[in-house]
Amino acid sequence: MMESCLNTKAERRDQVQVEDLRRDLLSEFSTLPYPQLSSTDEREHLKVYLRIRPFSSAESHNGESQDCVTIERPDTALLKPPNPPLSARLSSDKSLPQTGQRFQFSQKELFQGTVKDLVKDVLEGGNSLVFTYGVTNAGKTFTFLGPDADAGILPRTLDVIFSSIDEQVFNGTSIKPQRCREFTRLTAEQQAEEAAFKRHFFRQFKENERSNASLQNSTNNTLFEGTSMMDTSEERINLEVDAHTKFSVWISFCEIYNENIHDLLEAAPSGAVKRINLRLSQDIKGNSFICAGFR
């Protein structure tokens, strides 16, 4: 049976006409409806807030104000180049307009409208990131640190954290964060080293403060001044936290400049011009962390 099938010649059929397969499908795909985003896709992972620094009296007097940035709606800013009449619209999550020579929104209002919820997420076990971005003299330092009498985002954040956890601070040093999302248990010897470093750091800071030396006009000095200069007349913000939770607070402070990473809590080696350059790496889950040597 198999042999007869193999020996049988196939019947000749008429020639089959095949339509040209080369087609431009762009027009067809462009008319398809866009898929609906899931609730996960719709969730915003990065919120952007625009704060425009008003011109000072001297800047306005010198004709520097050309209305290059104008708030058109609460979520839209109108950008206009200085010379050409062409304009471009830049949409943001929320715009913070200004009036006259002062920000319309105070430092307190800015904190409550932007960072307060992030602090709450942290106290509930989440991770949060806050950063400022802008050209030189745009008001980044004022917004983030603030002057002595008008604290910015960072001092207010620290104040809310410590006033909220208050009696629930874990005073022990047996647990320390490791890398980005893990922790490690310290031995008695390691705990003694951490305690010694803490005492040395605060002693060194007090000595520098008394001598009014290198920290006089540095960012570090501004940071500590702003933290200690919260307006005592303001009502302090206390966020509700789990009564059965203990909080262990650790701080890291690094500088990333020209692709170099420096630990600002570590004193520069004697005679060295620069601090030791640290290296950025990733764990097996793709999370970035600063390698050994970072406090």
C-alpha cells in the first residue's frame, strides 16, 4: 500500500494566483483602538511638582523678567523663549505659582502638599525618594533646605519623622540596614564600633561648630542649621504610626559628583585632597547599592 502511494504521480493542477504579500500595514494598525491601561499602569510612580522662583526687585529692575514661564492652569506651564515668539507647553503633575516677589505657597504648604504623604509611606514600611532638579539659582537649596527661619523639605521631614515615632524609637544598635532593602544583625564588637563612630562624629561636629571653621558656609552647615531652626511657633505634625512597631533610624550621606561617589559622613584622610571614591554596584535582583566603605 505504501509503495503504491509513493509511486502514484500527483495530479497536475491549474496555476494558483497568489496575491502580493507586500503591503503597507501602517494605516491599518494606526486605526486600531489603544489598549486600556490597567490600574497598575495608571498608578503614578513619579510625581513632579513645579515651583517657579519669582524675580527679586533687583532682577526686575534690570529687565531680567521676560515672562518666559507662566502658569496657565494648575497642571500646565507655558514656556516662552526670550526672543522668538514661539512657545512650547510643558505639562506637569502640579504647578506651584508665585505672586510678586514671594512664593505664593509657603515652605509649610509646599511640604504638606508634596512630601508629607511620602513620609507617611516610609513610616508604614515603604520606600520614598525626593529630589530637586533645576538650573543654577532656581531655588533648589531654598526649597530643599531653606533658610534658618523658614525650614525647607529636608528639615521638616526629619522633624515629622522623629515627632511621629517619638516613644517608639528602638535605641539598640543590633540591627543595621544593609545595601538597599535588607538588614544585618551586628555583633557586640560591631555595635561598639558604631557607637564609637557616632560619638566621634558628633564630637567633631561640635568642635567645628565652636571654631567656626570649614563648615561656616558649606552645605553641611546649612543642613544642620536648618534642622535645628524649625519655627517653634508652628504646630508640629505628628503622623499616626502602628503602636506595635519599633523604629531604628540610620542615616547615610553621600555626594555623587562627576561620576564619583564620596561618603560625607567619613572624614577625609589626613593629607588627602579628596575623600575615598566609592563604587556603585547591583545585587542579584538588580537593586543598586554603594559598595563597602559607605556608612
